[in-house]
Amino acid sequence: MIINVAIDGPAGAGKSTIARAAAKALGFIYVDTGALYRAVGLYALRAGIKPGDAAAVGAALENIKVELSFINGEQSVLLNDEDVSSQIRTPEASMAASDVSAIPAVRAFLFDLQRDIAKKNNCIMDGRDIGTVVLPHAQIKIFLTASPEIRAKRRYDELIAKGETVEFKDVLEDLIKRDYNDSHREVAPLKPAEDGVILDTSGLSLEEAIESAIRIIKERTE
């Protein structure tokens, strides 16, 4: 039996780190769906298209090919055959991803790719509407969250470690704006699945958060 785990949550909740570590521990494939939207957002930025311009972004989709490649369970993101795994992690790409993810045509464009991966693999897929829209029949659904300040501090530390020059207040403002955009969009807004488990990592170390996620998954699959 194929097992699918859906992990949703707001920006900076640690979804990618926790989902990747849990997938590795359990021998599953890890699928970062946010990376797909980041790739589309990156294309828009490079093409001089406003990521929030639904008509322009929709018209550009025919020129975009987004793929995920998996090597030893590690995910790489390809945009028109270019590996953009690092380029999609900038603050600009984050905001662009938030904008394009509100466009129905973009969601439809990426929907089949996400479901096809889940159909064929034991996987942990993270995003903002995995448990509610993309994989509503996933056996395990986890909604990861933490306070805005803690999430912003994690993102800030991550960017500083990569050599980025950023201010904490800017990271916090961007995160709060993205939270609002993601939870108030008309199509597939960010919200916990009714049959999901809410995991608040505010007071947990990274190791504790990973262990908690793995425990939840094991309890529901054994």
C-alpha cells in the first residue's frame, strides 16, 4: 500500500526541514510543493512579469516546464531543465511564490504533477493545501505551526547563514504579509485539514519537532 503524508503550515513553520528529515528516517520520498510555486514565481521575476498578474502569469505557463528530480531521496527543482534549487530560496522568490500560488491557473498547472508523484511513491508532501486539496485522502495529515516571531527568527537565521543581508523586521513583515495572503486567498486557502493533527513547534527544538512528526506518522501507519 502506498502511504502519503500531508504536511501543511504557514511560512517558516519548519515544514521543509521536518518533512525532509522524517522522510529520510522513514525511507519515503520528500516532496516540497512550495518549491514548484517558487519556480513559477522565479520564472515570472526573470521574465519581468508581475507575479500577481494572473493574466500575464497564466499566459506564460505554456513556456514553463517545472520538474522534480529525486536522487537518493533528495529533491532537486528543474525550471526549463535548469536546476534552480538554490535560486528559488531568496525572499523575492518567496513573495513571488505567494503571489502566483493564488492564481487558479498556476494551481491547476502544478496539481497533476503533485498527485502523480503521490500516486506512485510513499511520500511526505509539504505545502499549504496538501491535506485539504491536493491529497485529501492522505492517511496522515499534519498542520505545522509556530508563532510568527519564532518562524521569522528561523527564516532570518537561515538567510544569514546563507550569506544574505537581511533585517529581522523585514523578514517578520514579509512573513506576516505572506500568512495573510496564504490564508485569505480565494483558491485553496491555508487552513488545517479537519482530520489533521496540529503540531505547534514554538517550544520545541528542531530534533524534538522531527521526532514528534515521525511519532505521529508511525502511530497512524502501524
